[in-house]
Amino acid sequence: MAMVQSPKAATSSSPSLILTSGASGRIRALFSVQALKSLVMLINAFFLLLLIPFRGRRRTVVSAGVSARGSSSSSSSSSFCDQKSKDDRLLQEIGVHRTKLRVPATIVPWKSGGGSGVTAVVDSEVGGRRAIAIKRALQEDDPNTAREFSLFVSARGDTIFTQSWTSVSVKIRGLVVLMHGLNEHRYSDFAKKLNAKGFKVYGMDWIGHGGSDGLHGYVHSLDDAVDDLKSFLDKVLSENPGLPCFCFGHSTGAAIVLKAVMDPKVEARVSGVVFTSPAVGIQPSHPFAVLLAPVISFLLPTFQLSTSNKNGMPVSRDPEALVAKYSDPLVYTGFIRVKTGYEILRITAYLQQNLKRLRVPLLVLHGAADTVTDPDGSRKLYEEASSADKTIKLLEGFLHDLLFEPERDEIMADIIDWLNCRVVR
């Protein structure tokens, strides 16, 4: 596993993409008749083009790259199929046709399945996902870890699913709050490794993901996720006074954490941040996507852009990890929704202009072969962050999902070592 400690050692020949939110030219105040006619024709053509790249709602189970895996992964895939069968049976048991679940009116204490609540109407698809997420937390069979779930209602009225992992035998020395990436949520193994080193771990499924409210894979505003993270941090820190708190974010989750810790109130309470494959630099599928995204996301926010991943973006070199991901009913596997894609472009544009505002200790890891998020974005983050304590590791040949690459144990060990060095006890 090749690691580059300095961004200069692995400089890419291609420049990083910097997105801006403003127009780059001037617009004339008055138009001639000829110009107005041309403008009308252009608008008509534009709205016709809007209908071309979109399809209706579509969901895939396993990507083409996974379906082409060799026989070496056949034995492991059976276990994942068994998990999927259990989830399917669970859905039959609870009846996804039901439209009511018990949802708390306020934050529920950290205990498995307890707390008072009120009956609220919940979308059947959301209810099915939340039931699976809760069931998994309740059925945790690791004797070394206590896994609990909690729900809280955001200021917008959305119910957010959260959970925690606590070691039953190791003294707690610090806290780690995990933020998953787009269409992700699977960090239980990482949480247990952190438990073994004295870290209590919290995770939050942001809106439209896992067991939280919202259309699967749809994000109306990533600022909502940023606000939810701030509320969640308040809860975590109030329940664990005196313990150092670190935030971990992957991909879009890293962008959410990054924007949150730029808030001076959050910065003062966080001891450091760890990012894997942060969504600081994003390469759109087509140059016109940046120009058209605001309008298309307004007109067709939930539609799925089939051209966004038409070539199939690999995220891991481990076929077993890919089977696990695309067989999980809590993982959204459809094409990216238009509004979600625009929100990612929007938050990365903001971050590109505000990286100097990051002052907390920073560890960033990125695969040099990542085709989902741009490694040059991590280089820019490292170079411009005002953090006095910062480290970057560029991993040659690694793809996007670093914690699901074959060398995942080495990467987790690097993260834990970095955290250990910053816990003062």
C-alpha cells in the first residue's frame, strides 16, 4: 500500500475542477428584436433537451461490475444473500404496506427500542427501511459491543435515525461521530474497531438515507444535513461531557462535516476531523451539467439522471464488498437524483471558496485512482486549510470506498493511530 504524505509527491497532471456559483459574464440590459427571437428559440430548445437524459424511477440490485465477479467471491455472496433474505422476511413480518410507525415527538434516550412516542404517519418505503435499520441494531450479537439506536426529529419535522456503538469492557477515552457518504451507511465494522481502542462511536443516517425520513437517495438540501449534524453533535457532546470528540466523514459525508466544522461554534467543540475521499472536487459527467443543474433540479428534482454513471464508476476493488453494498436494501442503488446531484455540486462550490476556514486538526485519505471524487480536491483541501495539524495520504491504486478496499484493516489502523495521538489522557 503506497502512501504519499505530501501532496507534492503525487501531483496529478490534470488540474482540479473548481466550481463557482456566479455567472462569469455580463448580461446586456436591452435586447434587439433579433436577439429576443434568438433567445426564445434557445429557451424552447433548452426545455426540449431537458427531457432527453432522464428516466423514471429505477432501481438496480447489483452493478454490472459486480455481476461479472469471479468464482472467488461466490462463497461470500451467499452470506450476503442470506442477509438479504432475512431482510425480506423482516419486511414481510412487519408488513411494509402499513403506513404507521411509532415515531418520537422528541429525542429518544439512548436505549434499544425504548422511549415514549406518538403515532405518526410514515411513508411505507421509509417505514420498511427504518424497520430494517432498527432490527439490525437490536439483533447485534457482538459480545464486546453494545449497539443502540435513537431517533430525533429535526427542526423541519423529519425523523432522523441514529445509532451508537459502545465497548462493554474498554474505558471510553474519546468520541467519534461518523457521517456516511452518498447512498451509504455501512460502518459497523469500523465502529467496533474504534470501540476496541476506547472510542465510543455515533452514526447518523442523513436525510433520504438508511433509516431516516425522505425519498430514498433524494436530498432536497445538504444544508439540512449540515444542520442535522450540528443538532446531533449537541446531543452527543451533552451526553459525554469532558470527552474529546472527533468527526469522520466519507465522500459527501465529509463535505457535510467540513461545512459544519467551519462554524466557529462547532469548531470550538471538535478535536479533529478525518476524511476519506472527501467530495471537495467533483467532476461532472458533462460540462453542461454545471450550467443546467440549477434549472433542471428546480423543474425535475427527483428524476434520476441515467447519464451520471453510464460508464459505471467503480468504488472498490473488492468484489465481496461490492456484493455487500449492492445487495443491501438500505443502500440506494439507482441513478443519482437530479436535485441530489445539484446539491453536491453546490456544496463543493462553497467548500472550494472557503477551505481556509478549516482550523481543526485534519487527516485526509484519498485513493489516487478514485473516479468518483477528485483527489486534486483533497490536495487543495490540504494546501489551503488553516489547520496547524494536518496530514494527507494519497493511496496509489485505491478507489473510492477506502474502508471497503482489500487493505481496509491497514487504513483503519492508520485512522486509529492518528486519533490516538490526539487523545490527551
